[in-house]
Amino acid sequence: MFFASDNTGPVHPSVLEALSAANEGYLPSYGAEDAMGRVTASLREILGAPQAEVRLVATGTAANALLLATLSRPWDTIFCHELAHIEQDECGAPEFYSDAKLTLVNGPDAKMGPEALEAAITASATGGRSVHQVQAGPVSLTNVTERGTLYTVDEVTTLAGVARAHGLPVHMDGSRFANAVAALGCAPSDLVRDLDALSLGGTKNGCMGVEAAVIFDPEKAWEFDLRRKRGAHLFSKHRYLTAQMEAYLADGLWLDLAGRANAACARLAEGLASVPDIALMHPPEANMIFFEAPRALHAALHAKGARYATMAPLDGDGAARIGARLVCDWSAREEMVDAFVEAARAG
């Protein structure tokens, strides 16, 4: 019963096969291999962005930090939700690579609303061209959010409209972009048409370690290239990143794997809804569930072999209710989901 993170799951066999095939012979380095051209062409078609430039890195943090640095200036502020991954889980990497600061915007279920975003941008601009204040910079959206909720196509369009009204670029942290597309049932192009940059994840969804940094303005690509090299994220044996991404995109595998993870999560949420001691904290709209339960129930589940993250230690008052997160990856089996639900019912 492993629901700690979609990072903990296995690599899909197709990706491993592609890595093995890429290990044969000699190929150009640093992204000059022919397969990188095929990956770029595939993503341009998938995203409906024929001019987009695509670069690969090994981690989502690198993709986010380098893209935001490319879109911002050292005296800017980057607007994001207070629970965004770039705020909560990247150890200041976006600030480190960009020299910009983060301005945190609140909103329920880890989502910014247009009014809150407008207020934050307006507040940052009250000084106008004052040399004493940071200037308004990029808006960053996380989809799927860090609480398992989704920005719909219309919500992305609305928030991007707020940013555009102030002349600001828009970035999307899409480490779970595949899960968002699969859950929304939309065309990938619909979710990116208002973006300047996208971090498209592979690692959490069946790859060994690869993320695509998609830059929709090709004129920004050279700066990204320089930042990637200077930031020590340009792989010499780049073909192993390319092999993963090419296999991931082939024949819609990326969406198939995300659909499996989302389906497992929906089954898990439906089962947990029947457990009296469990209350969902946010709508489980993709592949993550946040729930509250008595500490004693969490302890019992862990004692039975369940593995997932809790928001407080398991030691303490057994009656106290504490939050927790469950994450389903592509390999989550129905029997594992059902075993967790039965264990929760048994207490």
C-alpha cells in the first residue's frame, strides 16, 4: 500500500527499453542527437505550438527555476500561490536562479483567484517606477496544484488575462501536467495557449528523470540555453534524457499513464468516502488526495504497511485529527487501492 508519492513508483518498461536502446553506439552530445529534434516536433504538435522551443533537464526544480529566471529580471517579483511548489518545496531555487523574489497569493484549494492575483499585482505596482520597490514579474501557476486540485482551461485563461493586462508573462509548473490534461479531458493545446513557458513533467509519471522546459517565445530560448549551461543543468550524455521523453510521448503513453494514476485516485477517494473517520480536505481532482483522520487511524494504517505522508507526527494524542496526503502513480493497482480502503474501514 504505497501512496507516499508518484516519485516513488517504478519507471515504465517502455522508458527503460528506450534507455537501453539509446545506450548502443555513439551519438552527438549536449542535445545534438537526432532524437531531440523528434521530441521537439512531437511536443510542438501535441501542444499546438509550432514555434515552441523545447529543452530537457533532469528535475522539475531545474525546469521551473530556469524558466522563471528566463522570464524575469533580478529586480522583479514572481507571483504564485502560497502553497505553490516553487514556494514550498524548492529550497529557494527559483529565487537563487532568477535573483527575483516571490510574492505569495492566497486562495482556497491551492488555487489563485483572479481578484487575489489582481490585488497582488496592483499592490506591487503602487510604487510605479520607484527604485525602492521590486517590479511586477511573471505569474506562475501549478497544475495539478499542490493540493490535488485543477485549474480549468477557463481559469488559466482568466488568470493569464490578468497577467497580460499588466504586461506580465505566465509560467505553468506542470510536473503533473499529464494528470491535469487527462483529468480535464481537454486538448493539451487548450491549457497552454495563454502561456509563455511550461514545465512539462515526466519523472512523476513513469520516467526515470526528465522534464521538458517548453518556451513558447523562441526568442527566449537562447537565454534559457545560457542559463541552463551556467546553472549546471546541461547534460553531456543528453541522449538519455531524450530517450525517456521520446518514449514517454510516443503513442500517447504520457496520457495513458496519467489516466491510470487518476483512475486509481478516483477509486481510492470513492472508497475513503465511506469511512466515517475520514474527511477529505480538498476535492481530489487528479491523482492526489488530502484527508483528515484521527492520529490513531493513521498509526494503525502505517502499522499495516501503508506508506504515505502525514502532516504531523504519528506519536501523540490518538484522538487528534491530523492531515495526510495520498498520491497514486501510474502503477497503482486496484487491489492495492482496495486493500488500503479495507484497512481504513477496519481501523
